[in-house]
Amino acid sequence: MRLDKFLKLARLVKRRTAAQEMIELGAVRLNGRDSKPSSEVRDNDTIEIAYINRVLKVKVLCSDEAILKRPKTISWEQLEERPVKPDEKPF
């Protein structure tokens, strides 16, 4: 599944266009690397997301689109969450 679509369906980002913008700005890393919105997400991948005041690192548990569309599906596990100061670079 595409990275931008996974972020939306996993409810890590509210809209797919917002996910695309975050990825293009470099605020999202897939397996420790900068990526594109079309990058393929697979089970057991790690994703780091730099929000405004924190960085969230998650492990992908399920990347199947049909399963992710079901309500209350757990698709990721939080590995780490750390605060980021406004003047600090997240990565």
C-alpha cells in the first residue's frame, strides 16, 4: 500500500493530501529513509512522523487496505514518542 494512503487509513494523518505534503517536506521517514508518497508500505516497516511538537515512531502491523478500512482495526504499534522543541530539527 502507498505510504500516503497508509497514513490516512491508519489515522496517523487526517487527510491523504496532508500526508502527501508531510512526506514531500521530509517530515515522514520510512525505515529510516526519506521517501515518496508512493513508497510501498509493508508489514514490519517502521515509520517516523514529525508532527509540530513531537516525533512519533511506529511499527506497521498490518498494511492490507481491506483490513484497514474496517473500524477499530489496529494497524500500527507505537515504538517511540519524543517531544521536539520549536527551534529543533526533528530528524
